Amino acid sequence: MKTEKTLTPLERGGASSQAEGSRRIVLGVQEPDDLDLPTDPLPLNMGPSHPAMHGTVRMVLDVEGEKITSVDLQIGYLHRCFEKEAEHATYTQIFPYTDRLNYVSPMLNNVGYALAVEKLLDIDKKVPERAQFIRVIVGEMSRITDHMTCLGAGAMELGAFTVFLYMLKAREWLYELLEEVSGARLTHSYLRIGGVSADLPEGFSAKLLDIIARSRGVIEECGKLLNKNRIFRDRMDGIGIITREEAIAWGITGPVGRSTGFDYDVRRDHPYLVYDRFNFDVAVGSVGDNFDRYMCRIEEMHQSMRILEQALEQIPDGPVIINDPRIRLPAKSETYNSIEAMIAHFKVIMDGIHVPPGEIYSFTEGGNGELGFYIVSDGSGRPWKCRVRPPCFANVSILPKILPGLFIADIVPTFGMINMIGGECDR
Amino acid sequence: MAQVILDRLVATFTAGEIEEIGSQHGNEWARVRRDAWTSVCAFLRDDSTTDMKMASDLTCVDRMGREPRFDVVLHLYSVTMKHRVRLYAGVPEDDCAVDSVVGIWPGMDWFEREAYDLYGVRFRGHPDLRRILMYPEFVGHPLRKDYPKEKRQPLVRRSGIPGSPE
């Protein structure tokens, strides 16, 4: 028995009884009039609690059928007052906060912040060489985990769940090694002003080389699953195009910027640490669509592995933190056995490291682009202002411009490949 | 490294638009008179020797106790010359506004919204100046130095949440 035959004319949406400006489509009723898609603009709310919105962003869309006509992107759901907290913390205490900015590549944030403070202290050239190499190594490992998370999650949102599992498997190998180095799986807080908190563990080099070899296999495997995959390509090719001029005017850097042909990599253009000693290429796209962003990230992982191999070969022996009693903590054995070291320890912990008055904008290549730290010091142990220039804040801000004209389903791959990290965007 | 920018600014703007220049830790900076803010910015973008096509960052500093109280801070970058400069514009508390640079670098849209949200500096001519990180009902500007760190303004008020009425 067909139930639709019993519907009243009002529920069927018949022309005579239809209320002004509203239409209802009743499934199962086959009159062609009832199946026309409504062309009136319809507001549609997406997020913040939506699986594809990564839990932290809300989009208020105007749609005509499936087509997006305007986007209001609302961020801030993950705002945790980084700057306000940093103004009340000593320079060392800020490291854990930086871990939680881009939480899939915490080491890169640690590096960016440490370099900024060291430039204010004028010790950036005096940091021991071994510490600089260690920073490069853990930073590049973090970059790989960052890209693996982005690509794995992005592929999963398009239905390729296998890729997600493979990528996260490889990411976990790196996380386990970083846990061995720092003691924490995700929020490492491994760096210190003037160096790193501890030397690399025994057998680190052999383990990392083994992980690199296995990760290369995983990336190749995922490439085979995705690169010629019809479903994947249909949703990536030509979607969400950003031009080079737009990227520059919007301040879009990192893999997203490079995918547009904007050839800018801080590691090559303004080398910091010991990046000028390594051979690596900068992946640059030509179209600026989602697929270019995907390919740039894949290539960057390979380049990071090249850097890692060279760094492991060249890394010298020596101390891992600067020997300056104003900055580093005394060794634990001294702290517990001599009153002078105990007092020094107490002063550094309670008063903080005294940074001379001044201002610095220091920038490094983060997982998503130019990660800047603008620090204003008034000479005390706590910063007057500690500003982060979050790369994905700029990257995400172009979405309201590129999304209109696309379909609702295009939001998912575009948003995934822009790689918004809530912790960094909202701080 | 970027001294050429400062020289160019000083040579071009001779009517006191550039109040002060300096260099520290390899960062060159210039303090711009507030009413010349957009003309200096447009010049830096369009002049072939400076060519600052990209604005990296815009933020604000609350220098409480100094007049003018706020500084709007802009970091510019040139893709071709690979040099940078930092610009300041002093903004007093009683007339807390400066011209918007969104027309020059469209990417500064959200950055200006954030500075407005957290410091209360209004950007004249901004197309859509509303809060971005805080919610619309929020009262005050949390990164001002006189906003207490412990102050709570929960959007949902319920007993048991700090800051809610009992």
C-alpha cells in the first residue's frame, strides 16, 4: 500500500496550497513539479561540531541548491588565551603553551619560539652546534608528522580510510621516537632557551633511519592508492584554486602558498639553525588547487627525509645547551649538592630568564607556513607581549573568497588541504 | 639588510610622516604618523625599490603608561627583494582608531579584526569589523593590560562555572 496517496494537499506541497516562499518535497511523490530543486538561497550551518570541520570552526553558508553563494567563517572556538597566558609566564614556561599551538608539529613551534627569545638575548649564534642539529632533526620529524596527519585525515574525509590508517601508522613510529627523545608523545616541550633539554637517546640514529625507510614505503603505498584514484582526483583536481597573486596578497605561505607557485620557503630563503648546510629542494605547484597542495606535501615529506639523513651524517658531538649560568639550569647533581647551584636554579625558575628590553620578529618555516614570533621584552623575566603569527590563520582567511561557486561537498577536501589547525588558528 | 627601505621612506616622506626609524636585532622599523598610515603602506607596496607585496602580520601592543597608549604593528615582506620592515602607528586611548590597510593587503582583514577584538583598536574603512576570536556578547578587550587575567565572562551562565552569578 502506498502511503503517499493519503497525504493531504498541503503536505504534498501542491501549487494551490503552498505557502509563499516555502516548498516541501515529499519523497515518493513522483510529480515532476515536486522534484525541482529550490532555487531560493538557503542558509546552512556547518559546524562547529561537524566531523569535517575538525571540531573547531563554524561555517555559515548561503547555498542555492548544492552551490555555495557566500561563506561566513567563524573561528575562535579553540581560543585559549595564549598571549594573555604568555604575558604572565616566564620565558621557559611558555614552551608548553607553544606545544599546543600547532599540536601536530609541536617541535616546530618550540624551535620558532626558542629562536625568537635567543635573538633577543643575542645568543642565537652561540647555541652549541649539536643542539642546532638536534633542533633541525626533531623539527623535520615534526614536519613529517604534520603532513601525514593532514594528508591522512584529508584522504579519510574523502572515503579513503585505508590511507588514514597507513599514514597514522607511520606517524606513530615518529611519535614513538620523539617520545623516546623528549618523554612525551605529543606535547614535547623538549627545547630550552639556549639548547635542548637532553641529548638524543642511544641508538637514535639507527632507529630514525629505519623509520625513514619504512615511511618512504608507506608514502609510496598511499600514493598508489590515491594518485590515480578516480574518486580522489575528481574531488581534488581544479577545486579551490588560489592564484599566486592571491597567495602573496593574503600572506599565504607554506605548502598552500607553494602549491600556487609562490616559491617561498623560510628554510631556504632566510636560513636559520644549520639549514644552509643541507641540500634539499622546495616543492612548488603550478595550479594551486587541492591536488597541488596534496602533491606539495608529499614531496615535502621526501625532502624532510633527505634533510634528516644529511643531518644524521653531519651531526657533531658536544654539549646540547649553552653554558651560560643566566640562562641554563645547573646540572641536577650540582643543584642537589651545592647551595650556589641551588640558588641559581631557584632564580632561573622563579624570576625567569632576564631578557634585555627590545623587540623581535623571528620567523621560521612551520608545518603550515611562516610561523612568526613577535616578542616585546621590557627587561623582566616575563615577556611584555608574545605574539604568534599563525600561518594557518592567514591560510584559512582566504576560504570565504575561494569557496563561493563550489559545491557543498567541495568544502571537505578544500578545508582539509588548507589544513586548519585549530590550536594554531585560534591560539 | 633592509636599510634601503628606511632610506627610501625618509627620502620620500619629508613632512614628518616618518616620526622615527631604527634597527634592532636585524629588524628595521619605522614609526609612522597615524594620519599617513595608509599612504606610507601603499607607497611601500607599490614602489619598485621596496616592493612589499606581502603583509605577514598585523597586531597591536598595549604600552600602558605611555602616550599614545597603543601601537599598531605591521610586518611587511617583499617577495622579490626578500627584505622586511616593521611599521608602528601610535594610537591614543581616547581616539582608538587607525585607517584600515585591507584595501592594500586584503589578507589583513582577519588580522585587523583580531587586533580590534583583543585590543579595541578600530580600523576605519574595514569592510567587516567585528569580533573574531571572542564571542559577540563579550565585554571589553582581553589583551589590554588593564583587563585582569583572572576575569571570567562565561557565555553560558550556570552555577558552578567560575564567573557566573551564584
